Amino acid sequence: MKVILAGGGTGGHVIPALAIAQELRARYGAEVKFVGTARGLETKLVPAAGFELALIEVGALKNVGFATRLATLWQLPGAVLRSRRIIREFRADVVIGVGGYASGPAVLAAEMAGVPTLLFEPNFVPGFANRVVARWASAAAVQFEETRSFFRNAQVTGVPVRKEFFELPVRPADAPPTLLVFGGSQGAGALNRVMIESAAALKQAGVSVIHQTGERDYNQAQAAYQQSGLSVEVTPFIERMPQAFARADLLLCRSGASTVAEVAAAGKPAIFVPFPRAADDHQRRNAEALVQAGAAVLIPEVELTSAHLVKTVGELVADRERLGKMSVGARKLAHPNAAEDIAKMAASLAGIATK
């Protein structure tokens, strides 16, 4: 079986795509090729994982200026033709679109060539590329039941998540209440600001903190924390995030699709602050799905004040029964077999017996 995974741009697209590729290779002996753009994170992560990457030239159409949109429309026919040539020369049996710039042209090219297509959609509201090609795609793999309505032949598979998130040890009952804070490449600034402002009050509340700040705000946060006397571990980047999850009673984070999937897998209560400039406000919709499941609290960024945060954290860590119910609610949305289920869908479309 030969499979093309098309799309990328951010880690939220590329990392699940790599997990799907690895599952296809391990379970079905599939030959896998990626199609992306030169501007995306796939240029680093895909070759490092041992997969071939072909590049096409195409930009964005959503949330961009008129000049960028015009340039993308000019590039689009060439991107589709280039994708069709890649698909034909590779002799792909199925094309999986994972969202991002390259996904749309490659899926369109596959449909034109009569090659089955599978869309992977991790967000509650589908991204622009997947919405455009949804009517032509053969099937779709989604994270939320409500998202199935956007596609035909859609199955709820969830998002591939590292197995370590499903295997976290139970927190000791006498462990000091600990808050884990992380924001991602674009979304750390607002969280860092409010944490710096809240340091003294969190110390008074008896809360310990593990905080991934990113490089830009690390020095400022470290200095502020030292002055406050708060019990905190501050670092620019957390290498072993599952282990950090294991040490936390509560998370403060954004609500991108991969983060939401990790929260569900780990069964960790969360305070979500959706990134307000995310396309189609999809982070808010992701967060709302976990709030409705009783697994999370949502604070819009415009309401993210120190007083609001400290009050919310204090009430949650003082109510162990509520944290336990939030944990149960989160785990109900977990999908430990996501990569396997998506690989089975792709194999079925390619006419391969699944196992």
C-alpha cells in the first residue's frame, strides 16, 4: 500500500500526521510520502522521522490580506497540477489530507485522479482546507461527534496522542496542589503575563507551579517568580510533557486540538484560555466541548485577569471531588486507538484488508 499524507504547517497538523504514518508503516508495511510546503514545520519533522517529503508552492486563503489571497489563487492551479504529478508518479493508493496549506490542492488532485481520499480533522470546527474539499473526500476521521456533520462517511477516531499520556500514575492524595502552565508558540504571551501578575496571590493560596514560558518571556517570568517566593519550576520548554502532566492537579493552557486530545488522554482537569486569533475561533469550540463534558473551565482571553485566574484556580484545587469528576469527564473523550483507527480507515479505502 502506498499512502500520501498531505498538509502541515504547524505541529498540530504535522505531529498527528507522523503518528498516522508510523502506524501505517508498522501495521500494513505501507510506503508513505508527505506533501507539504517549504514554510511549514514538516520540512524539519518529516525528514527527521525518516519519511520522504515533496514540496508544492501554495499559500493561505483564510485570514490573510487581499494581496496574499490573490497570490494564492494564482498559485493554486499549479499546486494542484504539481500534486497530481506527485500522486501519479508515486502511484498512491490513498491520499490523507491533514489540514494546512498543502492539504487542499493534494486532495483535489487525488479526487481528479480517481484516488480515494481521507480527511483528518482534529478540531471541533473543520479548518478552511478541509471544509473546501469535504464534498469530494471519500471519508473523514474526526475528534468530536458533532464534527461528523461536516463530512460524509465520517468516523470519530480522535487525535493520535503519545501512549505516555494514557499511562500517568495517580497523584498522591497528600501532594501539594500543582498547576501546570503552557501556552504554545503563539499563545504563551497572555498566559505568561497573567501568571507573573498572579504569583504572589498563588503563593498565598498554597499552589505550586510548573510553567513553560517559551524563550521570549523566560527571564522576566523567572525574575518575577523569585521575587514573589512562589514554589515554581519555570523553563523555556518542557521536553517530557507527559511527566509534567503527571505532576499536576490542574492545567492552564490553550485549547488547540492536540492539547485537548492530550488533556483527555491524561484525564487532567483544565482551565482553557482559547487563542482568540485562531482560525474560525476553533480553539473556543474545542474548549467548549470539554466544558460540556464537565472536564474543563473556559476563560476567554479578554476576561483573563489575575483576580479571575487566582479565584478559579483556588476554588478548583480546594475541591478535590470536583477535580475528580473533571478527570472522569476528560477521560470519556479520550481515544487511545486513534492512530490505529485512522490507519484502518486509510487501508480500507485503499482496498487492503484491515487488521
